[in-house]
Amino acid sequence: MKFIIAIIKPFKLDEVRDALSALGVAGMTVTEVKGFGRQKGQTEIYRGAEYTTNMLPKVKIELAVSDAMAAQVVETIQQSASTAAIGDGKIFVLDLASATRIRTGETGDTAL
Amino acid sequence: MIRKMLCGAGALGMSLAVSTAAFAQEAAAAAAPTVDKGDTAWMMTSTLLVLMMIMPGLALFYGGLARTKNMLSVMTQVGAVACLAMLIWVAYGYSMSFGNDFSSDFLKQFISNFDKSFLKGVTADSTAATFSEGVAIPEYVFVCFQMTFAAITVALVLGSVVERMKFSAVMVFGAIWLTIVYFPVAHMVWAGSGLFFKMGALDFAGGTVVHINAGVSALVAALILGKRIGYGKEIMAPHSLTMTGIGTGLLWVGWFGFNAGSALEANGSAGLAMMNTFVATAAAGLAWMATEKVAGHKPSALGFCSGIIAGLVAVTPAAGNSGPLGAIVLGALAAVICYLAVTKLKGKFGYDDALDAFGVHGIGGMIGAIGTGVVYSSALGGPAGADWVMADQLKTQVLAVVTTIVWATVGTAVSIYVAKALTGLRVSPEVEREGLDLGEHGERAYNY
């Protein structure tokens, strides 16, 4: 099993979700996050007081998938989240040691 | 335009002048004044409009500019000092500002005596004179109208000291400040025996009494109190410009009670004040944003709101003392200068006037008070008579402004140090970091 973490632009979330659903991904966890990479921040001015924010809002998607699906999921996220501009985000893939469905106690791929 | 207040029983013909003493003071009318129901209804409406400026207008305007963790403390402080002012006003404030004259010629220029404490002698039949000969409004209505002015002025001062001043210190400061600063200055400007009134200073709705007074006091209080922890280093962006925008709208609408109500009658003078309160404000809102654009920035929402307030402040003394064209120029000028005050002056001197009470009310008030000496001219569409001399009027205006600045500075310093001795001024650094909402009031503004 693989654990996939993707940091994407917030407005791309629905597209990514639809594309993954079409692929048969049954669930994911989404968090609003802030961070920085190569994309530069924004400057805000309030009555002359200037604040530069170099942390930009992003959305973090976390999902666990079977080994067989992992490559396809990563490719789908990459394609659906891309705008081809700086700040599109990153996808990380980790090995996942175990998964348990709380309701039934099922483990492994069947728990996903 | 002489405002006379005839005491119900005595009909002493005491003059409470507001705008101009350019004309000789007329003798008190011998006949009993007429109370017009239309005037009375308008003045009661105006009184409530000014209350709306405080709650929720100023509370939201200021609250939105503060950080999330201090929203409730700002709203609570604004509301609480306003309530305090109302009680003190009835106790002795009205008497000190608009009561009977002291026999001492020197003393009566600064305050009136305490005979009307707890509104002694005021009944439903007592009247207060308006600007028209023989026309009066019920004294209770006049007392209430002026009460809201005292309440909003002390609340305005708090704009510079929020996010760090103790609630208890705010209350002590408020009580003393009203007593030694607001009531005397209100008397000096608006009472017939008052110093500025006798000098012939023009102040239609309180440019000196309310705005210069509050703005300068705010600066002095902020200087004594010191900066907020992290000022200039941490982000202190307004937590909700939406709230500030709503507050701005409520203030603008309420300001018609403030300015047009200061005519004391529902008549053409009130109509002129209303007109000017529209156009000076509109010009100022746009002028502030234009100034931002010229300075190389984006025309901002906060800039728009700040311009609106700067325009309202500047037109306050000029409301019934200017033609619409003069008001437009005055409003636009005030916006440009206030913009420079809050963006450049504040940075240069490094004082932490948290919500720019001095930059907008103090500076805008000075522009308005001095500018009134110009726009009053009939050449600019103002109501001045033929024998009016601008240079003389300007001298009087400047003298009134300078005196108010000195009075407010000294009085505020005294009030703040008394509060410091009694309660201590600042919350602990832990409370300041965590926010005054939790530290001083035990609540959060937003529980998502």
C-alpha cells in the first residue's frame, strides 16, 4: 500500500477529486494548509503598514491506495492539478505499513 | 446663528452657541418660546442616530480594525465608556457643560456651575433654545442629544489604546477625562459664556470638542501607554475589514444626526448640514483612494473607509458653515492630509496609535476646524455676511484649535496617570499576547 500526500492549489481541489473518483478512489482527507516554495508571496498594505506574507494557502490531500493503483493516482493528480505555473504543488508517495477499517476491523487493501 | 437655551422656569436667556458668534448676541426673547413637534421629532431621531454611531457603528469600525483576539475587548470598551458617559452626563456633566453660569467671570468661560447636577430643575416643560428666535426644543431632548456627543467622544479616544489597555483603567480614565477635558471644552465651544464661543470660533457640530479633542487625547494616551508588544515586527492587520466597512456605513448614516441634528431644528440649516455631510464625505472617500493610487499603491477598501471617516470628521465643524462646494474641497483635502498622517507621520515618529484615532480624528479635525474659517466665506458659497473677514476668523479658529490641543494634552496626561495609579494601565504581557478577549473578558469573539 502507498500513502500519497499531494499539496495543490486550492481551486484545483474539485477537479482533482472528480478525476480521482472516476478512477475509483473511495476516499481522501483534505486539509487547508499554508506553505512556501518557489512561488513568491503577497504584499498587503493597511493604512501604510506593509505586511509581506510568504506563506501561501494550499490544500493538502492525503489518501491511501493499493500498490497497483498508486502510479495511476499520482499521474491523475499531476494532470488534474496542473496549471503549468509556479505554485502548482508537489506529490509525495510513502510506503504504508498497515491500514485498518475502524468499523469492521478489516486490514490491508480491503480496508482502503 | 446663536443657540440659546432658556431654562424652563427662569428663562435666563443663557446662550449656548454652536456655530457662530460672528453676529452679536441677541437679547433673550421675552415671549415664551414655541416648541415645534417637527423639530422635537427630528432631534429625538438625531439623538438616536448618534447612539447608532457608537453602538454598533464605532464598535464595529474599531473592532474590525483590531486583531481577532481583541475584537470583544474593543467592542466592550467602546460600549462601556459610552454608558459611563451617559450616567456621568446626567450626574454632573450636563450641568458642567450647559448649566448655569458661575458668578466668576473667569471661571464661567471654562465650565458652568453644578446647579443642574442630576438634572435638577429640568422638567418635561423645560426648553432649550434653538438658532431661531422664539423656537425651542424640550430640554430633555437637548440633554439626551448632547449626552450622545459626550459618549461618542470618549469612545473615540480609545482607538489609540486598544489591544493593551486594561478594562478597569479604561473606565477610570474615561470618567476623569470626561470631567476635566470633555465637559469644559464642550462648555467653551458651545455655551454662551464659553471662551471659544465668545471669541467667535465656528464649530457647527463639534470639530474641536469631539474630534480634535478625542484625536489629541488619543495621541497623548498612546504615547504614555507605550506600543503594543510586537508593534512594527508582527503582523497586526485588521481582522475584519468587512466589520470595519459595516461600521463605516453606520457611522456615515449616524453622522447625519450628528451634523444635521446640530442645527437643533428640522429646517434649511439642517438641510445644508445634510448636503455637506453627503458631498464632503463622498469626495473624501474617493480622494483617499486616489491618493493611494498616486502613491503607487492599490486603491484599498480600508483607504475608502478611512477617507469616509476623514471627510465626516472634517465636515463636522463646517456642516452648516459652508456651501457644498467648500465642503467638497474640505473633505478631499482632509482625506489627502489624513492619508499622509497615518502612512508617513505615524511611521516617522513611531507612536502606536493603534486604530489611527489621532491620524484621522485629530488631524482631520484640525483641517476641518481651520478650514471652516475659509469655507465660511460667501465667495465660496458659505453663509458669511458682508462684513466678515477671513483673516480674523482664521486667527480665531487657530486659537481655538491650539487651546483645545493644549487643554486635551494636559487633561489626558492627568487622567491617564490617575488611572495608572489606581488600576495600572496595561494588561500583563501574557494577556496581551493571548488577547484581551480571553484575558479581560473570558470570551472569544468567534467560536467556529
